[in-house]
Amino acid sequence: MAAYRDELKIITIGGKGSALTSTSVYTIATGHALVRIDSSALDRLTIQNRNPQKPLHSISLIPNKASNLIETRAYLTVLLNKLLHYTNSSNVRTFLPNLIAETLNSNKFGSEAQGLNVEVTEEERLVIEVSNAELYGVCAILDHEGTGLGVVDDAVAALSCEAVKADVRSFDGVDSGDGFVDKEAATVASDMKVLLVGYDSNKRGESEAVSEIPKVNGRLREVVKALHTMVRVELNSGVKGSSGGSGKAVGTTVSGLAAALLFLGKSSLCRVKMNLDVMGNEVLSSGLVSLYEKKCPSRDDLMNGYKAVTDLLVEEDYAMFGYGVYGLLGIVWKIVAWEEITAFFALEGVELMSGIGGQVNGGEAKVDKKSEKKKKKKTVLGKGTSVIVQLIKDRLQIVGGGSGDSLDILEKWVENLLSFFSPKQPEFDEFVQKVKEIVERNESRRLPKLPKGTRDFANEQMVIRERAFSIIADVFKRHGATSLDTPAFELRETLMGKYGEDSKLIYDLADQGGELCSLRYDLTVPFARYVAMNGITSFKRYQIAKVYRRDNPSKGRYREFYQCDFDIAGQYEEMGPDFEIVKVLTELLDELDIGDYEVKLNHRKLLDGMLEICGVPPEKFRTICSSIDKLDKQSFEQVKKEMVEEKGLAVETADKIGTFVKEKDSPKELLSKLKQEGSEFLQNASSSRALDELEILFDALERSKCIDKVVFDLSLARGLDYYTGVIFEAVFKGTTQVGSIAAGGRYDNLIGMFGSKPVPAVGVSLGIERVFAIMEQLQKDRNETTRPTETQVLLGIMGNKSKIPLAAELTSKLWGAKLKAEFVVSTRFDKIISRANDSKIPWMVLVRDRELETGKVKIKNLETKIEEEVPLSAFVDEVKNRLNL
């Protein structure tokens, strides 16, 4: 015993800046560590005095409600820490903490604890009473064991999935990609997939006990994390004047744990029964069922345990409630242990039973032919679960087989595994760490993947993108715009309230204890923020940068993508900037050469007038516009249903809107129709003003010869809140279905929203990712090829690594002449020529020893295959001549 105690770890309590953890409390409580009081803590207390002059109270340091030694030791550990960190520690005698530490370190703790009565001063008594040490002691136990269960239950569930050959494809759908994800459930699903990497399933069909694993196990993780956060604070906070609210706070948090344990236990019990149903050996099956019925807690045990703790919570007996939840946790641990046992034997039982001869009471057991087939068709385990299975085998110390009564051997194995799965055993922590290592190691071995809604671009794709960016920048510069760059993230308050219903798609960054920030949703709001912040009154700018949206990824719709923006801010002649913006858009799409497109155009004031004419209340204008904006993707009947059922619009009003939004024609024709005498639009101030502005715009577009690309469409609404005037959207009309490829409009109030003087502005944003998709498809359709590099000449040197210095010298001469060049050093000519052909490099300079001896090299046209020797001293000029430079 003395030797064992010499091997125990020592945990120091009371040091300045040190923190007591749930794991430390648990290790001491289970007798696997000794306590040492930090000397600085004792210095803060008064000198030891068993007989002070102050009045004394006789109390017991053993809590009446603790039902076992672990709970009592946890209480004493927390009490010791509270006494050492008491604010008025000079009023606490060293006698008390020393006595508690000696008791915890005594190997006779059980017998001595019965009479741990001491005399304390009034202040010491109050400190002990309000310390809540009993409550937080059991919470520390729940935190430690619950954390362990949150790791192990995934590994055990993974074994069950393999045992019953479950269809686990449902784990792939936990993160639906719509931006609203149950993080803990997604983490569990990810860990399960890591454990099951390589698992070969026959897919017997989906079971609720399998598909619910991420949600059920995820809830346990979630509530344990909340408990851990609370316990970490309370273990190390000072003793307060009263314990007001502590019990209720614990009750709120731990009741969630109790509910999570209930459902985890139920789910695990279902899988235990599934595992028993697939045993491949009659002896094993009957033996395990018998042991399971005797030793495994039942569903009734689980339900009664939960009902008991809820009654204690209602009665506000918080300490007993905590102990009750600890009892419930013990029930669930046993159930999960039985799931592990049954899953293990379902996977390995046939082999193990054959190893001990399959004997029952000395006789031969019958193993049917089906069992033999199952033995041959052994499940291929995942990389993670196969390691866990081997750990269990090692625990059973199975080497070959055994002899004797197989049921006796089976019972010993079960007892061994139940002991192994007890969190109170020191080796259990090693098992938990091993499971963590398996997940982390296998995670790192998995092929990495992109987040949903993102893409990589390389080689030919980047050539197309860079060419497009160059065309776009040239058009922007042609119109006098200067470049602007803004941060990828903004203060959350900058972005909120600018995008209407689309605000839910803003990516919020995790709070790091500083400013609340979000990734930019577009480039327009950051531009408006910049103009307002710097007091600018006139600015024509362009920006090409990435934006981020928490959208549901689909064809042509991404979560990270480039936007190319051109905006004009400031006071200008009426409709002049609006015309130029639309003209810029048509120039962009024409020069990008993507094919046929149309620019749908409307006016926000015309929309507002239309809604007013139809009888829509002003406070519903923006939300109804958001519905109308969906008409390019949904039928009017679907939009009408949304406006009536979800947004409370009258059916008659919605029907009248329907008659207007169907209007679509060439700009001049529809404008003429809307301005006819007696038109309701002319009688409305808002729409009448809009029609006058549109007349100026359409005349300008006609004179600039781009009106043929524009369609006047009253269904165009643009859902963003900040638009105030002309709005437009470009749509590709070719075979590649990508939806809108550009959009924009006037936003006169956005800049003023930042508290500065209002500055009117209008702009366009090109959805370049969709344009790229069109350009890539057109290239495929035309059977065009794109060179991944712009290399003009390849320097090929025949030889080994000793030729690297020569390559460096000659290539540097090419680079010095501003030529785009690469080099290859190889003993194989075919490797050099292959490099040139793969990169479609037009010219090659070949350097071999026999030419070098005469001071010459060969220049070869790789398209015509014509080659000639030139002087080494003049090879750079010769290359430039052939490139017409």
C-alpha cells in the first residue's frame, strides 16, 4: 500500500494564480492523487490554533447527504480550496485546511471520516456553510465523468453501427449547408465518420437508433460544455456573503444534463438490443442475453432515475438533486458499457467463442451454418474502430483461445469490460485519451476537403479569370474610376439593417472578446462606409474583391465569391450617373464576349407607387418587394401565397399586384403605355417622378446604342433595403443556366445612414463567378485550349545536377532581357520535350555538351519542329528576334 501511495500524483491547491479543475477534484475524490497545500496559501491564514479565544461551534466536516466516499472526498477538496481562497483568509486558522488535507491523504479515510467533527469559529462556520462545496463537488464529478462519456459514447456508437452493418449515410446530411447548422451534432457526425473511415457496410437500412446519434450525443456534449463553464468559474471563485441563486443556477444547468442522459441512455439501450439480435453464435447470444438481463440497467431503471431527480429539483433540494443526477449518470455509463460489450462480441464473438472451443458446461455447442457464414463474411472495420476493438482484445488478454465452461469465461470477460469501462478506474482516462488520439489522427489522415460553397482555381481556370479581371478593370478605368480596397470584415453594426431579409446570410465572426465583426456581404456598404467616414462628396471608384454569404450552395451560388463593383457617388446632373452605370454594364458583358444577355430594369419609386396604388401599407413595402423579387425563380401563385399567408396581405391586393408585375416590354414601349393619359401611375407622385427619370435614362441609352439590351420589367424588385431609384439586373440568355450575372441601382440614402451628410450614389456589381462559369463552358463548347502559363521559352539542359549553375546563369540572362522563361535540367531529352509540350511553350533552347564545346546552342520552334544552332553568346538576342521583340 505504501508503495502504491508513493506512485500517486500530487495536486497542489491554493497557489496564487492556480485554478482547481474538475479533473483535479475527481482525481483526488477517487483516491488517485494526494493533496498538497501551497505554502503561500498557508501564509495568508492565521497561525494554527486549536483553541481560539472566540466562541466555538462543533460541526461535522462530512456532508450528511453524500452517499459514497467519492462524493465526500469531492466535497472536502472543494471546501479546502474555498477556505484557502477566502477573501478574509486571515480569519481562517491553518488548522482547518491542514486537517482536511491530512484526512484526504490518509489511507484510513473511510473509518476516520465517520468522526470528522471539529470546533470552528463563527466566521469559519459561515464560510463552510456558504461555500456550496457540496453542490460544486458533485458538479465537478458530473463535469469530469460527463466529459469522458461525451468522448466514449461516439466510439461505442460507431462500434454498434459496424456490428449491425448500419447505413450511416445520414451522417453526411447533418450539415445541410444552408448556414444553419447544429454545431455539436455536426461535430459528432464528423467524429463518427472519422472513426468509420474504411467501414464496409452492407447497408441493412436506416435505423432511428443510428440516425439520431449525432443529435442525441451532440446534446450531451452541449450541456456538458455549459456545465464545465459554470464549474470552472465556481470552483475558483471566492466565498460570497451568501449562496443566493447558486442552487437554482446549478439546477438550471444540471437539469439539462439529466435530460441529455435520459435520451442518451434510451438510444444506447436500443442499440444494445440491436447488437444482441445480430450475434453469430448461439452460445454467445444466449449467454450474453442472460447476463444482460441480470446486470444491465433497464429502461425502467433509467426512467425511475430521471423521475427521482426531477422531483428533487422541484423540491429545490439541490445537493440531493446533484447526487441524484450522478446516480443517473452511473446508470447511463453501465448502459453504454453494455452497448460496447454487445457491439464488440457481435463483431468478434464468433472468433472468440471458437477460440475457447464453444463449450457449454463441458459439452459441445452447436454452431449453425449461418454462423459459419457470418464468421467468413466478417465486417471490414473502420480505421478508428479497428483500433478500439484491438484495445478491448488487449484488455481481455486474449491470445489464441481458452478452455473450460464458456459461459463462465464469457461472464469473466463481461465483468472485465464493465470494470474497464468504469470512469473511476485510472486506466479509463488512458482509454479516453486513446479515443481522442484516434479521432485526431484519423482526421489528419483524411483527405482534406473544401468548405461547402467554395472552390479552388488553378491552371487554365486562373488564366480565364485573370483575363476577365483585366478586361473588367480596363472598362472601369476607361470611365475614370479609381481603385479602392476595404477590409474583408466590418463591424457588425456597419452591415446590419442594410440588406432586409438577406441580413440572415451575413457571416458573423466568433466573438474574440473585442469588437463584434462580420464578413462583408457585398462591396457597396463598405464603400458607403468609406465615403461617409472620410467626408467624401464626390467619388467614382471600382473594386474587385471577395464577398461572403451564408447561403445554401447550389449551381452558380457560392458562399465565397468575387464581386466587381463600379460606383459613382456625389451630386451630378439628373440621371447622368445612372446612364453611365448601365452603359458600363453593357460594355463589360460585350467585351467579356459571353453571348446573349438582357438587362432587366425598373425603378424603386415606381414600385413604391405601384404598391401604394394596390393598397399595400407603407410599412410593408420592403417586405413585399422581397417577395416580388422571387418572381424570377417562382410562379406568381407561389409568391402570392407568401404575400397573403406569411406577410398578411389581402388577396385582392395581391391579385392587383399580379396584374402590374406581369408587365414587361422594351423600354420605350412600356414607358409610353405607363404614361398614357389616365394612367394610375401618373396620378401617384412617387411613380410619376420615376417615369420622368426613366424617360431621360431611356433616351440616353438609345443615343448610346445600348437600349436594345435593356428590358423594362415591372417584376424586378431587388430585395436590398438601400435602393431608392433605378434598379437593374443582367441575365444571361444562353444555354448555361446561371441566373443573374450582374445587378445594381441607385442608393441615395445609404451613405447618410452612417451619420454623415447624405451623398447620392449609384452603382453596379458584376457577379463574376457566374460569368466565369459561362466563359469556361463556352471554351469547352468551342473546343478551345488555354495555356496555363505565359512562358515564351524553355531552357533545356542535358545533364545532371552539376549543370544547375549553368542553368542559373543562362536562365538569368533570359529573365534579365524581360523574357518569360523556365528551365529544366535532365539526362533525358524526352523529359525536357514533355515539359515544353505540356505547358505549350512555343520555343526551346537546348543546351548539350557537344554544342557547348563549339560555343553554340540549339533553338527549336516546338510548333514547326524547325531547329538551328546559334552562338551561345548571342542566344538571348536570337530568341528575342524569333519572338519579334
